[in-house]
Amino acid sequence: MNVSAATGTAAVLLVGLSFRSAPVPVLEKVSLADSELPKLQMALLESDAISEALVLSTCNRMEFYTVANAFHSGLDHVVETIARFAELPAEDLEPHLYVHYSDSAAEHMLNVASGLDSMVVGEQQIIGQLRSAYQQSNDIGSVGRTLHDLTQRALHTGKRVHSETNIDTAGASMVSFSVDKALDRLGVDKKTENPMSGRRALIVGAGAMASLASTYLGKLGIEHVTVANRTLTRAENLATHAREAGVNADAVSLTEMPQLIGSVDIIVSATGAAGHVVLAEHVRASRDEHGAGERPLALVDLSMPRDIEQTTAEIPHVHLLNIEELTELAGEGVEDEDPARRIVGEELELFLEEQRLQTVIPTVKALRKKGVDLMADEMLLLERQTPEMSAADRQAVEKAMRRFLDKLLHTPTVQAKKLSGAGTPVSYPDALAALFQLPIGAARSVSETKPVSENNPARSTERKQS
């Protein structure tokens, strides 16, 4: 665990597990159905140590972003909450978790949004998934100023990376990557024009991943797509969009789906359901019914927990690609990864500077209020001691005191923001000298402070190694 300094009295605490840190069975147990995520996020807020919460759930990661007022008690509560919802002993879960705090947690979210931590490096779908996670958390009221600012900065960073670099040339999404691997199992030559011509597909689910699968299969020249979903109207909407894009498509309810398996060449499932949707008995029975026993069938499972029963892989001529196998197939390193990381570094510094400035604003306001209150007390005392003073004279004195107060507080207000934004450790005497620009201590160094990245480039490298 790498813990960097907090940017204030509270800091972002991230606890997560992904395809990099946990085996699929553990990841599958921690993953929850979409309907359970709001309950989990509200449970994270049950401790006084946690003030904000956002959960990012994808097919290969579960990340719990919180704002912790105390690191150790916050971490204990988050881990205990995850373990409770996963119905796992905390000691079985802990070896598979990664923890980032403060600056490191912010950097991690920026890397995730940029596709730099994805199974398929550079994939763009994670931006939409993070946006959806934020919207859900915002709707239930579990995010505040800190996670709002961080998420917006992460989304902005992801957009910059994809617009200013070529990092996504290797593949636009996990969907296209997995479908390409499925085509390899079917013996389809992707270099030919319309490689899926004459073939049929079944898409289980009607969310974003299902939509991407429909679109990508359409580009490959698929002859027909059937969309199956628990809510038929959503399946019909996706089928309509597919037809508008020139793909022959129809929709069925999930109960009708098993009978269709034997008539298709590829199934892509992405439902977010809590249990298996495609069972081995469904596959065997439907293939026997359609006389498809020797025809290759590719099953692509993009859900976590898994939609497709593992034993389907034991059926002859059936090829199952789930998160576990796709993890092994995913490559490392893509074009423009270094420029992408430089963008992340730039955006991280901007975010950290903004957060440091935010921490000083309440103090600056309190300082000015203190000055105004003291001036009011003095004006009241003056009024008691000089009852003969005219209203005009009293008003002139008050204006003079306000000008004096504004001039006195202007320099420390500006210097406090500059000192906080620089992020440079300063002793109390030097801070006092800097605030009032006294001719001793750190006054000169603060007024000449350069951006943190220029003063100490090693900080960026240190964070990358964390």
C-alpha cells in the first residue's frame, strides 16, 4: 500500500480489485447486480469516517472510491462493507485488494478513465462506464464536492487522451477485442470483406455493451442479429437501432432465448444479472434440435458475475470466451502510451492544485470574517466613547477602517492561496513571513514558487511507481 499526503482534512480513499489483482472467482463474488450497487454505496456512508462514495463496476473491475476523514478507520469500514456484500471473510478478500490514498487515488482514476489500466489498453468504453457510475452516485446523493471534482477531471482527462493521442488504435473497446477473438475460434478471416456474411448472432442484454456488440457485428457484415433481454421493450429498442444501421435484427424475451441458440454462430452476453443466463443444458438441447452439433459456436461472456455457465466449454465445437480467458489473451503496450501518461500527469497536477486551493478557501473566509467582526467591535466601542462624533465623521472612520482591513488582509489572502497551491512544505515562521510578505523566511521563495512539476519532477515519477 502506498499512502501519500492528504490534500486536506479528508482525502480520496480507493479500495479496488480487478483482473490484475484477483482471480475471476473472487472478482465474480464481489461483483453485484446493478440493482444492488445503490445499497452498497449507501452502506459505505454508514461510518463517520466516510463522507462520500462512488462505485465503479465493470466486467473486469470493482473499485470503491470514497472520501475518508480518517485513513485507517475508513479503510477498515470499506473492506468490511465489501466483504459483507460479497459474503466473503475479510481475510480471504484482503490479499486481492489494492489501496490508493489521496494523490495516488486521484491518479488511479485518471489512468482508468484514460484506458491505461484496462485489459485492452486504450479502450474508450470505460469513459462511459465511469460517467454512468458518477450519475448513479449523484442520483442517490453519495458523492460530494471532492468526488465530483475528481470524476469530472478524470472524464476530461480520458477525452484528452483519446483526442490527442493514438492510444486507441489497437482497439476501441473490450467488445471489439472479444468479438475478434471469437471470430478466430470460428475460423473467420477478419481481413476479408464482410467476414460475418451469412452468419447469425444472438445478443443477450440490451445495455451499452450489448449495443456496441450489435454495432460491431453489423460492421463485420453479420446477416442477422437477435436481441434477447429480460425487458422486451429494451431489446426491441436495440433491435430497432440495429435495423436503422442496416442490420437485419429482431428482439425476443429472455425466456425465448434458449431455443434460438442452435440457430446462431456467435452469442455475446452482457446482462449484469446475478446468475447464469445461458446454461449448458440450453446449448446442448438447442444445438441438437437444430442439428448444429458439429457447427462451431462462439460464446462471448462480458458479464461479471458471469452470464454463461462454464460447463458450456465442455460441449464439442463450442468455444467459450469469458473474462478469465480474455485476460490471458489481452496484450500489453500500445502506441502513444507515453504521451497519454504525460497528459494524465498534467491533469493530475491541475486537479491537485485545485484541491489545495479549495482547502484554503474556508480559512481565508474565516480570516476575513474575523477581521470584519473585530472592526465591528471597535466601531461599537468608538460610538460609545465618542457620542459627540457626527454621523459623517463616523462613516468616514468606518470607511478608513475597511480600507485598512482590506489592505491588511489582501496580501495574506493571495499568499495563502499561492502557498497552498504550490504544495510546498513550509514551517510556521516561514509561513507567517510568506503570508505577510515580510523580509525574512520564505517570503521570497513563495513569491517565486514554480509549479510543482517543475520544482520536483521526481514526484510524478514517484506516483507512477506507486
